Amino acid sequence: MSRALEEPLRTHLRAEDGSTLVLLHPGECADAELASHLVALLYAAAAPLSPSDAARLLEVSPERLEDVCALLDRDPPTGLALQRFPDRLQLTTAPTSAHIVERYLGSPPPVRLSRAALEALAVVAYRQPVTRGEIDAIRGVNSDSAVATLLGRGLVSEVGRRETVGRPALLGVTPECLQYLGLRSLDELPPLPDGIPSPESAEATPASTR
């Protein structure tokens, strides 16, 4: 059989489905091949790509792109990691290689955060999008200084406005925050401990000033 005729008949085996064979149509790429194309795109891009742009360039559906990203999460390129955010995809160096990269670039000054800033950051990471008032309610103290620190360090940013009285700003973590935390996505955050109050239940507690 010629290579041209053999190519459309390529199959891959899904171990979890037993011996089910998935037949690829002519011109269709396997997930592994699409993953290599995505890595090349992200490597060549001057800035992170949006998922919609990546899907358009790869000529695949958003659902297929999600499968490809999941494959790269499970089996990342050597020395690299795919960092995923709702509106962007980018390649970063693997956390396990950070000390080698720092040896080459020079170790940057550590980003030191106060306990108050770390608490506020945790609230944003787990509850985003969240308002300053909700951060105050969950922590039980005024968080203006802590939030200002996080905004100044580029770890959180305004992501919208809540459609309520006063239209307060909604805050979310940034890709720089994921790098600071050593995460590829917020899905890697550990689960919340039992007993953590929801913003709604915490709003009944007035905030003091710290």
C-alpha cells in the first residue's frame, strides 16, 4: 500500500477503551501531531495566544484544542510547560528547571508578600472574579492595602465590573501570578479546607481595619 493511501488509515489505540480503534479521516492530524504544532506556534509567537486564535491557526474546533491542551498537560514538552488561562495560552519553563534558568539569567529578587497580601491573593485565586468588598468579608478585615500590593506587583488585575449598586471592580489573578505560584492553571490549586465561608455568608461579618 502506498504511503498516500496508508496515511488516512492511521489509527491510535485508547487503552482505557480496550481495543477500540479510532479511524482518522484524510488530512486529519492525530492529537500528538497537533500538540507539536501548538508548541511550535506558542514558541514562535511574540506573545501568548488566545485559545480562539490557536484553534483558528490549527484549523480545529475549540473542543479539539481542549483535547490537545489536555495532552500537553499530561505529557508536556521536555523542559517546558503549557500555561493555560481562560483567555490565553503560553509556554513557560518547567518549574523543575527554574533553578537552571535562574542560574543563566540571574536569580531575580524574591517577591515577598505580607501575610495579609497572601490571604487576599488566596481569596482572589479561589473565588475569582471577586470584589474588594468580598475579599474584606471573607478575611474579616479591610484589605485595601493588601489588594493595592497585589495590583502593584501585577499578581491580580481588574477583569470586569459587577452589575450591582456602584458597579464594583471584579478582580482576578494574572498569568504572572500563576508563574509566581508555580502553577500551569488554577485547576492545580489544592482544594479548599472544610469550613471556609462563602462570600455570601461572610458578608454578614463587618470588616475591621488592618
